[in-house]
Amino acid sequence: MSIPQLEEYGLERMDDEDIRGFVSSQSTGVLGLPTDGGPYLLPMSFAFDGDSSLYFTYLLGSSSRKDALTERAGRARFLVYSVETSFNWESALLAGELTEVPEGEWSELEDILTAAWRPELFRDASMSGGVKVYEFGIQSQSGIRHTGLASGFQEGTEY
């Protein structure tokens, strides 16, 4: 079914303000980097500036496919989603440009980057390995959500 058809069942499109609010309330998503064989998908934590950019901190080993693909791609997509129940979920698909943030500029982003959630394991590992920070400049976005009961159900009715 198409989005317009699903709107008849309670699906809502999010406007830019709704998307910014939703992305601000989240901390993880899925980064899609282009490859010849289809997208390379990575679960990622992120920091959001509240307006038009996400920031990713990459932990790098001796050879990082994620880093190599990012350097080559430039453009990418990022999916942020939240599922509370089958009747209550949201998702935002962002498309944008990935650029490396020079280490000399990290201090300007300190408040944004330190507020970002990431697994404790990664916090500890970042002290001993290579690190890069990438900015994902959002160029387009779309979002949908369903925040109600399925059609035919009414609140307060016992079934």
C-alpha cells in the first residue's frame, strides 16, 4: 500500500518540525552507505545539533570498511526509528552529505558530542584506538508515524 492509502488507517506524515523533535529525542539509527552490491548498513549512535546536522564518532581499526566507504560515498542515508507498540511508532529517513570534521574543530562540538549516547564499550575503546568524527549534513528528510489504535478500536472499550 502507498503512504496516501495508509493515511486512511491513521498513518501520519511528519513535517520538518516534527522530524527535528523526533530526531532530537533519539540516539541511535541505521546508516546506509552505498556500495556496488547494495547498501552497507550500520547501527550507529549519533549526536544531533537540533537543526540540520548529525555527528557520528567512528572508532577505527587498522582497516575500517565503514571509514573507507564513507570517504568514497560522500552522500548517505540515515534511518532513525522508534517502536513502542504495533500501534505506536515513528520513523524518519534522512539523506545528506558526510564530511570529516577536522580534529582541530572537535572542541567546538564538545557539548554536542559528549551529550551523545554510545555503548560504554565504545567509550572505553575510544581512548585507545583511532577516532574520526563525521558530520552528516541533512539535505532532505521525510518522516511517518502511527500514534493511535488500529481502526475499529476505541479507547476505553473492553474487548
